[in-house]
Amino acid sequence: MSLDDETTYRTTASWRDQLIELDLPGVGPITASADPRLHEVEHQEPVPEGAGPDREGFRRREPTSPPPSALVRATLRDRAPLVLEHTWLVVPALGPVLPTLRPEGIVVADLSGSEAPFEMRPDPPQAPARPSREGVLAGATPPENPQDAAVRGGREQVRRRGVIRPPQHSWFRRPAIAEELRRRGGPVALGALVGPRRDWFEPAAAVREDLLAAHPDQALESALTVAVAHGQGAVLRLGPQGLDVIPTGADPRIEEMRGLTLLVTARPAQCPLQGTDGCGPCRPVGGPWIRASQAAQVGWEARRSQALAVQDCGVCFGEALPPETDQPAEPRLGRRRPVVEIDRLHLRDGEVVRIDPIAPPRGESPAGG
């Protein structure tokens, strides 16, 4: 299997085994998944005698890395199943990812429909890539000279010009999509599409099918209209009849899937990064020591920031927590970052990309003074 075929397979499969987590009005937080392995009996390796965190001399918790898929599925099986009374139409809300103005790094294609969403160009050109049409409207003008930009800092040029990305041009498109759905169909449920290992998070919004239109086909057409207008690749329909994935045509890699068996459970408001219920605070990965540790911590903080931007945490509530007694003084759990300050995203195909901040960080004036 070639690298392109493997990436396409991962992207397509992720629409089947992803977790759909919503806060439904009148129901509460739920998790839904159509992963076929949820209904299989998985063999669990026995725990060796003496192993585990209670063994004498071994009490330090491991850093919070993405949990195994089997652990996430086991957690869902252990919860009491929930039967949805109504059908909900879920519209993903990941907006265009604007490429960084720095010449190095990965550039992500736009979501305007001219190119497949999430398409990666792993080898950056000599000059910075021209931003998408939406990027141009949002003010992402590439610097003229990449070498000069590397020295001066292309991102600082944008900050000094005081460019503030409009919400409709940011990667966090959930408020705009939720507003359109609310105008068409009343109460809207907010939530996220989550990777099977809780390793990527995409914002999403949902509306009840019967409130969106009198006929299911009309409701689906209305939801597809909203999804197409915002460059989304598919609309999800979940309810008593299972899960349907209806592609919009923006991404040819997404297959139409109908009648998938769906497991729905209530979701405790626990840490979104960990695969079990009743867990404690996260422990960051990496630290401020060598370059590899610094890079690992930056990647981990990016994943946590993305998760807290689309989901609530019932453990740390997005606040800064001091290290526990079994942890070193650094790294420590930081505060939730505002969406406008997030500049790295974990995508569903496994890549981590850098993007321009939507707005200048707090403390900087629009004029850069």
C-alpha cells in the first residue's frame, strides 16, 4: 500500500470509528460510536504479577499519551447504553487551516472545495505557499522574501498590521455553523468529533432532524447546504436507526455509509485526553530539558489546547494545576488557551500542522506597540 493510499484509508476509516460527542439538549453529554470492534470480544493481555502503579517503589504516573483504541472501546462497553429518542444531524465545523507565514513546515490545503480537505503538501516550496482564497480574505498575505521573513518573523508582520481573522475564516467554525443551524432548526447541540484514540479533536454542531424540516430528506438537504457553504466533507446522521455518513463531495476520500450499528452512552464530564472514566489530572509529555523533550511538550500542549477548545474537562476545568507529588516541578499543567491563540492542530490523518493565530496574542496592541 502506497503512502497516499494508506493516508486515504486512514481518513476514510476515521469516519466510521470516530467518537461523536455532543451535549444534547434534554439528554446531556453523550458519546456515540459506530466502530464495529465495539461489538467484538477483545482479548485482553493479563497483567503480570507485581506490575502496576501500586507496586512498591513504582508510584509515578506515566505521561498522558493517546490511550490505546482497545482501552477507549472497553470504557464505552462498560457504560450503560443509551437509546436516543430523536435523530440528530451533525455538521463538522473544522474551518480552513491557514498556513504559517514562516517558510518552513507543512502547509495544508484550503477547504473551499477546489482541493480535498486536509490534503497535505509535505515538501514546502522554496517560497511560502500562496494562501487559500479564504486566507487572502482573512488577511494572510505571504511575505515577499522567505529568507527575510525568517529573520524578521513573518508572523510578527501580520501582528503589526493588526490583522484579526473573522470567525468565518478561522479553523474554529463551530459558532458560525451553530448560528446557521439555529436559524433553520431551533436548539443546537455543540460537541466534537474525536479520534478513536482521543488523539485528534474537531469541533461540530448538531440539530434535531424533526426540528430542521418536516421531512427527513428536507432536513438532510438543509444540513448539507450548511456543510457545503462552510467547506465540510460530510454530514452525520445518528439516532435510533444507527449512523449514516453522507459526504458533501468536497473530499472524494469520504465514502457514503448507511445504517451503521451505533453504540450511544452517557459521557461523564471527565478529562477529554484520557480513555477512562473517573481519571485524575493529566500529566504533560516532555519538558523544558533537551530539544526532543521541548518538541514533545509543544506537541502535547497543542493537543490539549485543541481538546479543551472543543470539549469541557471535569478534572482540571482548563485551569493551571501544580504538579502532583509524584511529578517533577516541570512540566506543569497550564491554563486553557483561547481559541485565537492556538497555532497547531492535530488532524485526523495523523499530521500536526502549524497555522497562523486567528488574532494577535493578548497584551499586544493591533499596531504592534
